[in-house]
Amino acid sequence: MKNSILFLSLLLFSSTTYAQTKVTVGVTRGKDFGVTYALPKTEVEIEVKAIKVTYTPGEFGKYADRYLHLTNISIDPEEYWELVSVKAQPIGVPDNERTYFVKMKDKTVAPLMELTDDGIVQSINMPIAIKKPAITNDAPAKQKNKVNPRSFLTEEILMANSTAKMAELVAKEIYNIRESKNALLRGQADNTPKDGEQLKLMLNNLDEQERAMTEMFSGSNEREEKTFTMRLVPNKEFKNEVLFRFSKKLGVIASNDLAGEPVYVNLTDMKTVTIPTLEGDKKKELEGVAYNVPGKAQISIVKDKKPLFEGEIPVTQFGTIEYLAPALFDKKSTIKVLFNSTTGGLVKVDREEDK
């Protein structure tokens, strides 16, 4: 999550008296001076990678078995999809039902709070260094131009009076290239270079010619990888819920599109956090700075009874809320607090004595 820093430093203090820091639920109106922050709730981000394959048949496809012994070569163009990978990770988004206002009274040693762009608390009295984005070349890599196999054809091949004869001559040229490579590797060629780099260059050129001319029989595949992202809100457990569907012809499609096979998601609360119960009409009085104690969930994504992804993730909806006592921030020492901005959980609390 892209972070930005919101600083609030209140320097209203007295050398003899310290007042308490008041925290209230919700967005405070009026002229009260303080910080409004939110705790996050969990959403699960699902990243699906798939590859679109476009098959173009070779012009000598029907002669592939006769001259190169290549079997099962299709002479019809085709497009199809392959499912590569599925990943899941927790994402923290502001919870509108868990919004708090930290009111700073007069004569309070006020904390310095840092929030994310979305208003989720990150730290108290602990400035987080801004990480400068790594300088990368975002320009897409230039794709190497596809070699035209006809540029390697001899005059004899090009002057052939039939497609069958041309295919036969091209096949012979492929076999000649293979013999030349073997002679170079064995050091039996008349023009075998003594320099290793030059030998490597010659072999690479021969490989390129052989590959291009072989594709005139076998055809070629162009592969384009695409990433699909979706969000899951774990407000409850899931059992065999259809997350999306996958079609070899259409790729990743919606869960209600019956043109594809279903991909299921299972989410189970591991019950790692005991949720406190309130007796009668008593409500827990809000004290201090609120933070999440997230629960854990086991998640699995399955297709055809085979797991595509399995793992454990923190889920705030399966946890509870606790509070940092306001007295921590009302003494002659600085309390440093670090939160996990994804879960709203407490990472660490340090005390620094004021000089």
C-alpha cells in the first residue's frame, strides 16, 4: 500500500501538569483538535495469471510427418488459454465502522501519529522512513522481431514448381544445418573457429535458421501472459464458493458464466482469537488508542479437486479490538508504537525516556 505521512505534533504542555488523551469513536465534529484514524479490515486479493496462446500453422504443415517425422501437427489456426498460477494475499482497507478520533486536551504531551493515504494508523511517535521507489526502466522490453524463414531459403527452393517439392528441399536444408552443427561441435568442420565466442555465435545463427525453417512445418505459438485481479471480502467462512471460472477458449471468466469450469475458494476461521462476550447491557468503555488483534484463516483455491493455492492469512474480521492505555502517553517518557497497516495489529511498543 502506498504510504504517505500525516504528522500531527501538538506542543501544548506544562512542566508541572499533564492531562489525559481522550479517544472517541467516529469522526468528531466541531472545533476539537486531534487526529481521526481508521483501523483496517481485511480483503483478500486474488491474483490469477493466465497465458493466451495463438497457434499459427506452418505453410508445410501437411508435410511435417513425411519429411521431418513430426506427428500430430495441426494445419488449422487456434487460440487457447493456459492457467499458470493463482495467489492470494491479505489487503487492509479502511473500516468505516472502526473509525476513531484522538482528542488532544490542553497540557497534553501529544503523540506524533502517522497514517497511510487511506487514514489507517501506522505509528505513534515513530516516524517511518519513506522508501524511495527503485529506479526501474518501465518501458516494455523490445520484442525481438520474428525471423522470416524465407530469408534463409536458397534459389533452388524458391524456384521449386510445387509446394511439395519446396517442402522437400526445405527439409533437406534443415538436415544440412543439423549436420553443420554436429561438425562444429566435434571440431570436424573446415571452418571451425578457434575462438569460443565465435563458435557460440555460429551455433546460435544455425539454431535460429533451423528453428525458423522448422516452424514452416510445425507452426508457431505466440504466448501472451495476462494477470487478472479480484477481491474477496471474508466477512464469513466460505466452503466451495465459486471464485471464478476458467475456459480453455475464453480464459478467466466470471463466476456465473457457465462457459467455463469452476474454481472454488474455501476459507476457514482458525479460531485463534477468543472474542470477549459482554454481560447484559454492559458495553466496554472505550479507553486509549484502539488496535486490531487479527484472527487467522486457512484459505485454499481448488480446481478439479486439485489445489492451486493453499495458505494461512490474517483476517481482522475473525479477531477483536484492544486498546493502549492512555496513561502510556501521559508521562515524562515517549512511547513509540508501530502498527501493521495491513491488519491494524500491534507490532511493537518502545519507551524512550525524555531528557
